[in-house]
Amino acid sequence: EYDARKEVNGWDAPGFDDSSWKPATLFAAPPVNVEIQGYVGSPIQNNVTLTAQSMVEPIPGVYVYDMGQNMVGVPRLTFKGKAGQEITIRFGEMNYPETIPTEPVAPYTIAMYKEKKGQVYTDNYRSALSTDRYILRGDAAGETYEPRFTFHGFRYVEIHGLERPLPLEAVKGIVLESIGVRTSGYETSDERVNRLFSNIIWGQRGNFLSVPTDCPQRDERMGWTGDAQVFARTATYNMNVDPFYTRWLYSVRDNQGDDGSYANYIPVVGFPPHGAEDGGGAMGCTVANVSTIRRRAYSGATLRFHGRLYGLFGASCRTLCTALRWFRRLAGYRADEFHVDEHRLLRLRRFDYGAGSETFREGCGPKAFPYFLREREEVF
């Protein structure tokens, strides 16, 4: 909620009279060995701005604007109204259909579809409210609302509290991302293929905001390690993501377990069963895959910086070997049937570093590296 009546003009400019403000609280200086470090990676930025393409009024006084594209960011809305007038803004990736289903799937009913017809659909957001409230200050020249401390994933903007609908040009979508300028493009004579490639680009924009998410709109927006590595090679073709992944790999290093393992999402918040768990299978191999892809795409820069990541990962490969044994038993494969895929998987994990293989060996140390080799032989 943002109450524009409480705005203090000029508070962030030189010469402002802050004599009525409370003094800042002083804290003891940090230890001398604390190094102040600037932000690593690409800052959140706006490179694309959308304008609403159409508007409908599904029920009186409720206006739903279509941005024409699923996006991640914030709205920029320009109003005129009375001081204290409250505007409620809801966001959705789709609307309830105009055509009422004849046999809806429970818990939905025909009556529910009729009631919500044309309004934004938010069930896929789960517990995320995805709602902004703006209270006008009553500026006769108009005022603009663009939230700065949140973001939403949406295509549709539903606005309540207006006396009349806003013109389309007064409804903007400020796309936010942490990657920047595209480095490649793809176009064919088939518009369906072009649309597919456009969807890939927009999916990357939406999920590369500070951390590599898999869903930037719902009630959790975590940096899932599985999704991050699966898409990493494509990401390097589309845009310069080296600063983005460099930033995220700092968090990977900071959140690595003492045994070398990685959680299923990073940064880690909470504890099981209500927080991150050790990433199994591919999720646990994120540092090997993402770091290798970065080295290949960006000439091996900063590879040795992540030597500890490689080393502890190698020391933790017993978990991977155990997982392979478990999978083989669960699937009912004989050893000779599963041997090729298993060998290929571990070969990728261990040897696919190229120039980084020595870093991997050094990081493991003289005890852990031979141990990993023995574990590998046991699996085979």
C-alpha cells in the first residue's frame, strides 16, 4: 500500500531541511577484517516498456487492461483524482474465460465462472496476493504510481476505484530484469516458430531477476538450481549472463554445505520441511554445470575463483553415487543396462570441466579425490 498524501517533496535532494527528523543510530564499526564489497552482477534494470493494448470492463467499475505480453515488473499508472481516493490494482497472467465451461472441474462451478467472467485469474499465484493499493494525493496536474519495492508477474492489470477508465497510454508495463541487452536473435518465415523463440526470450527476462527463478509470479520465487542449469546454455546464447551467473554463484558458494552439497534452491531460506533441502540428482550438480557453461561461453574467466565449489562438490559425489544406486534399484535396471547412462552422467560431472579439471582435483584434496574415484568404481 502506498499513500501518496504522505510524500515529502525534496527529501532526497541537497538543501532539504531535515531538522525535524530523528538522528541516525550509531553502531560499532565492524571488525577490521571485514571487506566492503560493491554489488556483483548486473543491476535490476528496465530495457523494455509496454503499453496496454486493450481494456474491458467485466463488471461495472472494474477495468482489466491487457499488456499484450506476459511480463515481470511493475505497472506505471497515471491518474487524476481526489485526495484520499483509493485505487486497488490486481495482477494476473490470464483472465477467467468469456465462454462458460459446461462441465467445470471441481472445485470450480458454473456459478463461479459466471461471477468471475472476464476478471483476472490468480489461483496459480497460490497464496501470493499480488495486489497493490495506491491512495491519491489529489494533484490537479495528475500523479503517477510506479512501485519501487516489489515486482509482479502478469499480463493483465485489473484496476478498482476509478471514476472512469484510464486511457491505454496511461497504463504502462515496466519490464524489470537483471540481464540487459540481447546478444542474438532468430527469425524464420514461420510466425509460429518466431513466437516460440520470442516466448523463450520473454521467459528468460522474467526469470532472470536477481536470481534464476522458475516462476516469478507466485508465492515463492526461489533460485531453483535445477532450472538454473538446464537453461544456462540457452541463456548464454541469448544474452550476456556472465555477470548474472557470477552474482548467483557467490550465493551458491555462501550457501554450500560443509559436506560440499548444494540445496535445491539458492539463496537458502528456512529449514526442512519448510525450507530448502539438499539438492538431489541434477539439482546437486548445479555448480559443475553452470560453471562449465560459463567457462565455455566466456573464455574460462573466473573459473579458478570457484575452485572450492568444485572441490567440495567432488568430495560430496558420494551422495550422487548413492543416488545412482538407488535409482537403478528403483527402476529395476540390471547393471549392464544402466552402465552406459550412469557412466556418461558421472563422466560429465567429473571430467566435463576441460581446463578446470585440475581445479577440481586440487579442490578435492589428496584424500577426497581418490575417495570419489573409489565411489565411482563401486557404482560401476
